Amino acid sequence: MGKEEELIEAVMKVAEDDSPRVKKGVDKLLENIFDKGMLPKDALGIQDNDTEALYAQAYQMYNMGKYQDARAVFASLTLIDQLDPRFLFGHAACSHMLEEYQSAADVYMQQAVISPEDPIPYYHAADCYLKLKDPFSATVALKLVVKRSGDDPKFATIKERSEMTVKNLEKELEPEDLGTPEEIEKPKEEKTS
């Protein structure tokens, strides 16, 4: 179930109350989110300091090793503000620590989309793919780490580690499985032309 469906389902549970006032409020909420493009947190009137307090609580739970609880809070935060990469990263990191590698990789990849300059999500996704024994996906993610790291000195270490890991992984893969980051990021129709 996608985030939109989860949100609609949660709102519809509230709407089960037959009160016309509740139904009107639910309709207005859905209109603000889907027709006007508001973030759920804005449509619900949730203030930034409220999301920051929840984030701090989830971060503290994570640091205490309460990954299941922290993930629930991070997941809630991503439902109300899916554009804050910290919430996605927290959610992914909790899944990673719980050894739910496919889920973690999926959420790291979501974060990579909204953080187009950051190589870190791809780096962690690659680790998940390695744990899932998927060297091809790990190689793709690591090549994207190298590309996004560029010449930025703060990413020099992960760039170097990624390059070394790619070299080792390429020994396991068939030659036709290999590609450059540019080929990987191009839409399929561009590759054939």
C-alpha cells in the first residue's frame, strides 16, 4: 500500500463517524492534500516544532536501540512530510538495523530521489543489496555513490570504498551486467538510440 492509500485509509477511518461536520472536515483535508498539493502536515495544521519534537524523540529511540519504535515514528513523520530526507533516512536506518534489508533499501532509494546531491542513501542501499546477495543492485548503487560524490572532499572516503567494492563486485558479474552511472540513470528509450 502506497503512502497516498495509507493516508486515505487513515482519514476514512476517522470519517466513519456519521457526523456531517467530520465528513466536511475530511473532504476539506483531502481536497487540500490532493487537489491543492499541500503537504499533509500543512493540511492538518501541524507545526514545524511539532515535527521536530517527534523527530528528536525518534532519533533518541534509535540511539537507544529501540529500532521498531523509532521506525514507527519515522514512518509517521514521512506520511505527514515526505519531503524531509531526515525522516526517510531514519525510517530506512531502523529497517536496516532490524535486518529488513529490502525495506531499508527501498526507503534509502526514496531518499535518494529527494536528495539528488547526496550519495549517502545509495551507499547504505548498496550495503542492503549486499546483505540480500544482490551484487548487481549493489554495484549500481555504488556507481551512483561515486558519481554523486564527485570531487567533494567530505565524500572522499565513501567514494574510495565504493570504487574498491565495485571493482570486487564486477569480478562476480557478467560483462553485460556492467554499466556506467550515466547508462544506469538514462531512461531505457535513450539507451537504445
